[in-house]
Amino acid sequence: MSEVGDLLKRQFHRGVRRSSLALTAVRLHGLGAVQFWVVALLIGVAAGFGAVGFRLGIETLQERIYGATDVELASHLATLHWGWLVAIPIFGGLVVGIILNALTPDGRAHTVAHVIEGAALRDGRVDTRYGVASALAALVTLSTGGSTGREGPVVHFGATIATWVSKVIRADGLTGRDLMGCAVAAAVSASFNAPIAGALFALEVVLRHFAVHAFAPIVIASVAGAVVARLFVGDVTEFMLPVHVLNFYQELPAFMILGLICGLVGALMIWSLVVAEDLGDAVSHQLRVPGWARPAIAGALLGGIAVFFPHIIGVGYETTSRALTGGLDLRQVLLFAAVKVVAVSITVAGRMGGGVFSPSLMLGALTGLGFGYVATSIFPAISGTVSLYALAGTGAVAASVLGAPISTTLIIFEMTGDWQAGLAVMVAVSLSSALSTRLVAHSYFLTVIERHGRRLAAGPQDYLPATIRLGRLMTPLGEGGPGSMTQIQDLLEQGVWLTPEDTLESALPMLERSRAGYLPIGRPQEDGTPDLLGVVSHIDALKAYNRALCAIAREEHS
């Protein structure tokens, strides 16, 4: 027995040494193509388990707390005492506030917008600590009365997994972004049982390019995530639709009009979320509400609404399913849609966490169903079923809010299994996306990023300067940099200087205005005067900017 034990011990140590050598080789030389595909597969499996675990966690907590899962939650809540409907969201909000204020610097849950920002500005990385905290907060929020979606937190958690892997293998920016795309694709794929849409969502929304080098690993990860989800939740579509017939040529004008209406609805939803967050900040500041209490106050408001409209609680797939099958009348459609927008806005303003994908789907289904009732009553002879309008509306509103017309269209197909309605959905989605970009300029995610002071929407030429720190470009003092000490001192006295941590985003406008052709770089001392470290020339700054643009162009076209 001792000999067997010694043999196993030697084999174990040998395996550890080989793994260590392999990891060292990867850190020094990077991943080969086959190695990258293997890593993509493992990340896809991990993100798939994360998505499934998040979904099952919500269902388990909802079952324990409310006595029902999201599939029948709205119907079940109507039977509960109103006191529970108010008390549970307050308690959930209190727990969320404690989590976020203990584990994040600003008491906010991180979302898909932070993933997009991490891909563009942080070499495909997000903060892992904030990612875990945001996932926990969203889990509590969606289990105790929040009115957002589960897909956004899952995407961010997947990005957290990819960030950890990138740190372990010391991945460069290109590899880190591709690994993040793999994780996002798997998370979306596992959430919606939609591997095609998952892959395209990662490329369309997060990486924001369709480079060939990223396609294969992202598809591998997306398929892996879908396989994991199907092993646990089954190979079934999220929604079941009644049989319908599309009189496409006669109904085409109606779906075009529906697309425009959905574009307006999507823009109103984005505007509502932005205004609600600003209003929440202003009220909290004015009343000096502590950060940990803000989600609890939002929970109280949501609980009060849920007493009369229990459909706002949770992800809301029961209401979405009823809308897609025509199970709501026109009065309910109008009321449910308006109240849902208010509930989502309160959840976001209260910093409770969660995503906007599921609320967009519900709002789109309600909008389409309402339009369908009107269209079929005016032209009963040529109109199809109202459920087809609800399906088209689902994709159209979601596409306008998320800024993802391609992947949203495919998600609708894969969630419903209805590929015959593709023409109707595509027409509505295209016009909805076109109108919403005219009304609000950007998707909800890019709007949030822009409000953080980052300009990603216009492309790399706008955001790349914020990624290049002046410390990398600085010519240290005494090494032959431009300008004499007298000229440099004059600039310092005028307050024209920056620190090594500042970026080209700040430096380029100053260099444009300055006739000197360079900027002093220093650190502030206790008396406020700078301790001179070196200079950055205008030419070096432009060279660095040009190199970064060329690198991005190579990445996006390789």
C-alpha cells in the first residue's frame, strides 16, 4: 500500500510540474490556436454552469420565499396577503444594499455596459470582485421582487470568469477580448437556449466587430454553454406559441408600422431608465439617504405596486408568455406595459441590480399584442393572429433597447422555435432599430457608458486615447526630451502639465492648443506645485495614437 501511495504521490507532483510548465509556456508565448479553442470550450462550460446556477438559484429562492417560480409567479402572487408582497421586496432591497455597499465602491451593481467598457478599454477585463457582488445582488433582487432580468447579470458573471482566466494566463488585449467574447456568448446561449444568437450577441454588442479570428472560439464556447443548459433545463424553447399564418404581403405595412411604434417604445424605455436614475440620485442626495437603504426604498415602492399589479415581480416570463399567446385583453396590455416601465425604472433607480433584456421582451410582447388587437379589428379579413404581432414586437423593442438587431432577431427565433415568422420579425426589428437610434442616438448600454464619461459609440478613434497613459510615452527628464528647462518652467507656471496617470484623452486637446509641441509631466507635491518627471511631445502622442488605431484595425479585420 505504501508503494502505491508513493507512486500516486509522484504522479501527482509530476502532473503539477507539467501543468506549471505549460502555464509558464502560455504566459511567455501565448496560446496556440488549438490551445485557445480548448480554453474557449472550458470557459463556455464554466459560463454555462454559471448561467444555469443563476437561473436555478432564482427559482429555488422564489420557491422558498414566494412559494412559486417565475413560470407561474404572477398568478400565485395574486393569492398572497398584501403584507408579504410589500415586505419581501423591502427585505430583499436591504440585503442588496448591504452587499453592494460593502463590496463595491459606489454601491452600484455592474451590468453589461461595464462588460462592453471592459472589452474596449481594459483589454477584455472587468473587476472580479465587483462582478461577484453584482451577481449576488441580482440574485437577491430577482428572487425578492425586483423587476429586471437575469440575462445581464449572467453576462457580467461570465465576463468575470473570462477575466480570471486572462489574469492566470496573462493574456494580452486581443486574447483577453476574445476570451470575454467566449464567456458572454456562452452566458447568453445558456440563458436563452440560443447558441446562434449567443455567438452573434458577443460579436455584435460586446466586441462590436465580426473578425474571423474570434468567430471559431466564440462559437465553440456558445455551443458549450447551450449544451450545459440543455443538460439541466432540457432542450425546450422558452415560450410556446399558438399556430399562426402570415399573410406577409398584405400584412407588411402593418409590421412596418409596428416596427416604428416599437422603436418609439424602446426609446421611451431608455429615456425612462436614464431619467429615473438621475431622479433617484437627486432625491437620495437631497434627503441624504444612505446608500445601503436606497434599494430597500425602491423595494417598498415595488411592493406597493405589486399589490395591484403582481406581474412586475421577478423576470416576468409568465406575463410575456401570456402576451405571446394572446392571453391578455387590450386593457390589461396597456396597463401592464405602463406599469412595467415604471417598475423597471424604480428597480434601476434603486440600484437593485439586474438586466434590461427580459423587461424589453415583456414590453415588446405587450406592445405587439396591443397593436395586433387594433390591426386585426380594423382589417380582420387580411390580418393574421395577434400572437404574430406580439412576437414581432418582442424582438423589435428588445432590439431598440439593446442595440442588437441581429442577435435579438435570432434570439426570438430560438426562444420560440418559430422560424416561419422570420420576415415579420425582421421587418419590425429593422425599422424599430432605425427609429430608436434617431430618437436616443445610442442603445441603453452605450448610453450608460457615455454617462460614465466614456465615448465608445463613435468607434476606436474616440475611445482609444483614454487607454494610452502618458507615463508610457514620457521622455524622462535629462534624456534629451524637447524644450528647454526655461520653456518647461513657463508651462508649469501656467498650469499646463499632466501626470503620468493621465491619458491622451486629456493630453491631445492640450497639445493642440499649445504652441510648444510638448507637455510637461509631473506629480503634484504637498504645496500643489508639480514635481517635474519628464515631457511628452506632440509627435510621440500622435505616433502612439496611430499605433493603437492600426492595432485595432488589424484585430477587427483579421
